[in-house]
Amino acid sequence: MQPSAPVRPARRRVAVALGATLAFVAGVLAVPPAAAADREDFTFVVVPDTQAYSVSDALAATFTAQTRWIVDNRDDLNVSFVSHVGDLVESWPNTAQWQRASDSMAVLDAAGVPNAVLPGNHDMNVATGETPTFDQYFPPSRYATASWNSDSVRYGGYLGQDLFGQDPVDRGNKDSFSLLDVSGLKLLILSLEYESPQYALDWAQKVIDAHPDRRVILSTHGFLHTGGARSNTITRTDGQGLTAQQVWTRFVSANCSIFLVVNGHWHDGDEGEAHRTDPNSCGRPVHQVLSNYQARVNGGDGWLRYYTFRPDEDRIDASTYSPTLGRFETDADSSFSLDYDMTEGGPVERVLVRGGADWRWRFDSTGWPAGWTSPAYDASAWRTGSAALGFGTTSVATNIDVPAPTSNRPRSAQFRHEFQVADASALSAVTVSTRADDGVVVWVNGTEVGRTNLPTGALSATTYATAAPRTTAAPAATFAVPSSLLVDGRNVVTASTHLNYRGTPDVSFDLTLTATEEATEEPPQEPEPPVAPTVTGTTTATSASLTWTHPAPAEVTEYRVMRNGVERGRVPAPTARFDDSALAPDTGYRYGVIAVGPTGLQSPAGEVVLRTAPAAESRDVRLVGAGNTWHWRFDRTAWPAGWTSRQFDDSAWRTGAALLGFGGPVATNIDVPAPTSNRGVSAQFRTRFDVADASALSDVSITTRADDGVVVYVNGTEIGRSRLPAGTLTAGTYATAAPRSSAAASAAVTFAVPAGLLVDGVNVVAASTHLNYRGTPDVSFGLTVDAVASSGPGEEPGGEDPGGEDPGGEDPGDEQPQPQVLLQPGSIWRWSADRAGWASGWSSTAFDDSAWRSGPAVFGFGSAGVATNTDAPAPTSNRALSTQFRHTFSIADPADVSQVKITTRADDGVVAYVNGVEVGRANLPAGTLTGTSYATAAPRTTAASPLTFDVPAALLRAGTNVVAVSTHLNYRGTPDTCFDLRIDALVVP
């Protein structure tokens, strides 16, 4: 572990002198108002590009030193959130690099430090925009189930979760948001993918619109470059990326609540810092900051950036520090302050019309339509487009120009936009912000609220502007709107822009409409997560059916179904059932159902442990025998209609036992009188067989011979043919070969019968044999139908009634369960410690642990009581983060066993499994664990108290059972760790 550096004072602490305490006791209760109102400082940490650290284990230690330093100083700095701004790795296909990055970020997860990540250009395939390895190592589930989620900070959701309606794409955790409440501030932290496409901005807009009371921090990969300007380049080649300037124009500037943008990516040699501040469309400052140290020695020398928010001083202090060098960087680009108004409560600014919004517009030479500024006017025939609208400038999103020459241009363009107001009486200081390019006039609900660069008096569509500024110099136009003009519900803002002359080189239009809303006494409450559903289930030998109830189903949009901690599927509400299949017989499974609310909040899992039924006993059965009796016909007429179906009446056909044919040793001769030209080309055969329970049959097959050719049907459906042409067959179709009967018999053909073709009751198999030529010397037909029949547990094939009278002896009900130790402490265990993590399937009963080492408990190191030392050779960086242990124990009859308990200790963290199913964990994060998961605490061995896990009886099986345990370190340099375990139960003698 890196030692903590001297940390700049950040958290404001209260010191109370003894005299003040005595005064308080004496009754002096007054507290200075300023002290009572003090709000704690807090810190937002940015981890910039770590790609160079991920390329080797040696350099990855610097990445881990960064996250470990954050954990070690979280209290002193009051670290509230950590944002990684992308390029976690150097090469996105390299899984070893991703594992190192995941391990380093897992230090934050294990310590419960809220954090978010996003993909940079090195984390994605820029030709496709896909990020398969990022998705694998940093999925939404890693954050949705993180231990740090709480009432004050939580993972909000991702693009593809359909939180605000149907999302057009599923980008997983590439675009996500988190919510943070700290020191009286309600923050929304957006993490958007590299060169954020329009779909990401559209989704992020929905996130902001759903959280109007929150101040927004945008984390992204590339935004500001080292020259202090926003980038105008795109390196993504999938056709989706937007430049930073486009993101600013379309999204950042248009949202009054975004106050800070942080990014990495850009560097010029070892220079990788810049910052600037610009007003957004509401006139509020937006601070944009670049920090990136990847080009410095050792992949960046551990430099990171953190921002200390000082609410009582309305200031954000930026600091740059290296945990590996143990020092601050203090130049003007590395240490600076940003002014930001963090006043609590009071009026809230509402954005009624945001910049970059969609507008209806017209630009033609006809006069203004009558009443076009009024709310009642129908503008559905107008064209639509996103602002800015205009021509001649790169800032335009919608080009409205007409074909050359410029003399074709109208003198004015009209624009309309509708917006909703919930409570007009609560709004004041309503303001329109636009630009006069060349001239502009604005109306709200049909009343003019202001004009700029236009003459006084009556205006028309042909009025010229009084000035001709270039778009870059167009003056801002701000108009106060009487709040009385607004109404509850639908409102309309309209504008007309006017040219100073038709040949003007550029023109543009955009507009924002804001208002101040008095804060209510009861601020809007964040939505609460749903409660857990109540789950029940039933099983067969290979499947499970879950059903559940929820006390408030209207608050649920979908349910996530988990099996043994892994998601098996999602069920849209109100459906409350899930069927799982391909399960192992006589095996316990822990199922969980998580309710997901409309905002993405998730309930705890409602859990149930189920055990599949024992494997059904199976036996081979013959449904049609080799010498079976058949109905048959052999003549020159066509096939009777429907002759292969179950319903066909074959009572007029002749009957005979197999083999049927002629010219050889057959039981039934079907030949016709000479000459051979009297023979038909084909003969048809039908027989019936009964099936009591078609669902109990599997591996159904038909074995026959192709003499000369044959086609077979079951219940009217063809299941196979041999030595016959493809396509439609008839009674006159010739076989494609002419084997002798002896050769056909030795080359039997087998057709599989789909189980779904059989029915309970009477079934029919039908066949047609075909001659290769009428003079063939011999032909034969016979057929068998075989299957595997299953019977459930407890079903007896015959014999005496298993019930009846007790033959004597003691009443089993008199036997009382007795305490029994199923696994003694100090036992000899198989164990493994691998720095790369645990083996696949290591906790299952089928896993082969014969190559693992073995030894007696207690296991561990650094303590006098250890019997088997599991430590790795020095240095401590060689240690695995976890060690796995396996042991078997036997149970004669699980029905006789109850109250099974595992007793162990969490030193540092521990998770236990029985027959592959987790039964408990301690000092470990929630969600999916890996062999490289860090423990969340670091108790000394002497302080690690015993703990118990209950083992559901459904997990146990008759015979051999397996208990598997993984212990985890909080950090590799921990001085001691240990493991032992015992299993106790009540057992009926």
C-alpha cells in the first residue's frame, strides 16, 4: 500500500474548546448562525487516462496506487465520487489489460467508494463503436449492485435500460448516470462515451429532464484539448461520433444545469492540462477542464486530479497530486479555483425551452400567415429541424437556405415551438435569450415580448433588419416576458428573423426560455426503490417454474431473474412467472427476483431455494416390434388420400405379419400374379401403437430397411426416406437403387422421431416401399419403433403396494434429531491461490480439484495458529487476492437433516458455497464476485470473529456434498489472514 501523502485540508471540521463546552453546560445555548449553517466541503476525483498503466503488472501497480490512495484519504478529503474519464486500457481487445484495469478500479468497489467509468477511444473499436471487452469487465450490473448505492448516492441507470421510454440502442454502461446528494447539493453525474453520438445526447437530455432539480457534471473522454479549445475533429469511423464543439452546441450550452465538464484524451507531449469557462445559453458559467498525464514517464507517474467543493465559499479548488511521487503539482494549469454559486434552496431556474430544441419553421417569399404567432395556429405543414437553424456557418444544425441565386431568398424566416408549464403562477423572471442575426422579433402566446435590429412600428414578412452582423458577432437579445402571458399546460413561443440584405453570407437562429420557480416547502422526493417480491417455485428434474407477487405491481416495469447470482432473464411487468430449463437433476438452486422501478431503481432480491427432482428412472421400450402385424396394399392405383394420417380407415386393406415382401424369406408374401408388369411400383403399410404418456418418451427412433426404397411417416408427418428422390413422392415414384434384400437388411436405416409428433393414445406409423424396377427379384419390409421411457421418482413399475401396514418395529416419528458435526474444524482441505483469479466452475460438485494442494486447517499466514501456510514468496505484490478451499461431506438422507450451519470467520472477507450455490458472504461487496474481488474490510486475525451461514436443506443431496470457500484480502500487504470451517446439523438417527 502506498503511504498517504500530506493531504490538503478539505473537510471543514468543528473544534470545541473546553471553555465553550462548560459554557454550553451552564446554559449558553446560542450558536453563531454562520457556524450552524456551515456545509462540509467534499471532493470529486477524476482519474484520467490509465491506458499506459494497464499494459503490464508492474505499471498497473501505479493505477492501483491511485485508487488505494483515494480509499485511504476518503475521510480526510470527504471523497464523494470518483470519475474515470476513459482510456482504461491501451488496446481494447487485450483481456489481460482489462483485468488489470478492473482489479485497480475494484479497490474503490471493495471500499464502497462511489465511482463511474466510460469508454475512451482505446476502449472501443472506433470503426464500429462497439466495446465488447469494456462491456464484459464494466457492465451495468457492476454498478447497479455496488455496495456504495445508498439514499445519498446511487447508480442511476444506462442507455438501453428504457428508463425514459424505449431507447433506440442498448449501449450498456458506455453511457450512464449517477445521482449524488452531498452538502445540500443535488448532483447528477453523466458519463458519456467518446465522441458522444446524437443518440447519447438525446438520452442524456432525457436524464436531465427527469431530474430538473439537479446540478450536472459531465464526464467524457475528449472535449477540451491542450490549446484550451473544444475539439472539432472526429476519429470514430462508424459515422456516429460528434465533435466536442457539436456536443457543446447541441447539449452542454443548451442545458442551464450543466456547470462542469471534465475530460482526458488530449495531450501535447507531456502537456495534458487546460481549462476554460464559457457562458451557456442561460448565461451561466460552464467550467471545462482537461487533465491527462499518460505521456509522462512511467505511464503518467500516478498523477490524478481532484476537485474540492467548498459550498460556503461558492468555490471549487482543483488540485493535482501523485500518490507514487507523494507530491502536488502547483502551476496555474494544475492548481486553480473555479467560482460556482452553490447557494442552497431559494428559487430554482427552470428551462422551459432549451437551446438546440426542435422547431417548426418556414422560409419563403409569401407573407406571414394570418394568426401564425397565436397558440391556436396550425403549423403542422411547416418543416421541422433542430436549432441552430440558418445557413452559412458551421454552428447550424438545420440548413434553411433556398437554392441560388441569393435573390431567391425571402427577407424573413418564421419559427414556432410549443412548451408545457405545470404551474404558471409559480413562475417569475421569465426570460427569452436569443440572438439578432440579422434582426429578430419574439412573441409568447401571440404577444410580442421584444425585437432587436428591427425598426419600430408594424412589421411584416418583408421588413428588412436594420443591421447586418456576421453570425459570430450577432448580439445577444434578451427579453423579459411578463409571467402573466404564460398559462398552465400548452404554451407557444414564435419568432421571425429578418435579413438586412438577401446576399448576407450567414444567418442563424436559436432561443432559450427560462423562468424562476419558487422552491416549494417540500422539495420533490427522489423516487424510492421498489420492495422485494415474494417468490415461490416448483421444479421437475430438469426445470424450475418461478412465480411471485408484489405488493405494488404498478410501481414495477420489469423483473430481473437471478440464478445463483447470475441473471437468467428479464420479465416485463405485470408478468410474474419465469420458467428455467436445462437444470441438473437432484440439485439445489438459489433464485432471486429483483423488481425494477420506472426510474431504474431496483429492489433487493426476493429469494427462494429450490431443489430439482431426482433424475427420472428410464428404460428402453419397443413400441412396434419386428414381427408386428401390418395393414398393407400393393397395386397399381394411386395412393389413397390421407393414407398416412391417424384418421385414415385402413380396414379394407389386407393384413399380415412382418417381414412382408416377396422373393426371399418373408412372413407375408405380397407379390401379385405374373407377369411382373402387373406389380405396382410401391406398396403401402400401416400399423397402430398406443402411448400412455407421450411426454415421458424420448429418443424415439424407427429402424427399417430400404428395399429398394422407403419413406416413413408418423401421424401423417414424414420423418425420413432412403433411396428415393427428393421432392414430392407418388405411388409411381421409382427407387433410386436396387439392392438385394440381404444387402438391404444388413444396411438398416434409422430415422429419429421428433417427440412432439407422438400423442397420448393411438399413434400410427405408415410406410411406402418402392421398386427400382418391376422385375426386381426380391423386396422386403419390416420396421421397429423404439424409445426411452421415463418414470418419475416414487413411481413403481409393479410389485407390492409400497404403502400398507407397517411391518413392525419402532415408529419412525419417535426418533428425535440429534446434533451432529458434518465437517470437523482442522480438517484436511484442497486449496488453491492463483493471482490470476479462480478457476471456472471451481465451486461446483463436478469440479476436479485433484491438482490442488492439500493441507490441514487452520490455513493462512502471519498468525501463530496457522497449520498450513498459504502465503506467496515475497514481495507481497506476488500474493493472490483470494484463496479457494474445497472439502466434501456425506449425508445419508437429506430428509433426515435440518438446521445445517456453517461456522467460519471473515479474515479479511469470505464467501461460502454448498454444491455450487452461495450460502453466505461477509466483508465482500454485493453483486458478482471474482477471484480478484477485494474484501471491504481488513480485520486482524485476532479480531475476526466467528460467523455462521445457514444452509438451505434443499441444497443438500444424498451421498457426497461439496463445501467450497473463497477468502479475500483487503489489500495484498495485509499482515495476517486465516481460514477454518465447521459444519453442524441436526440429524435423525
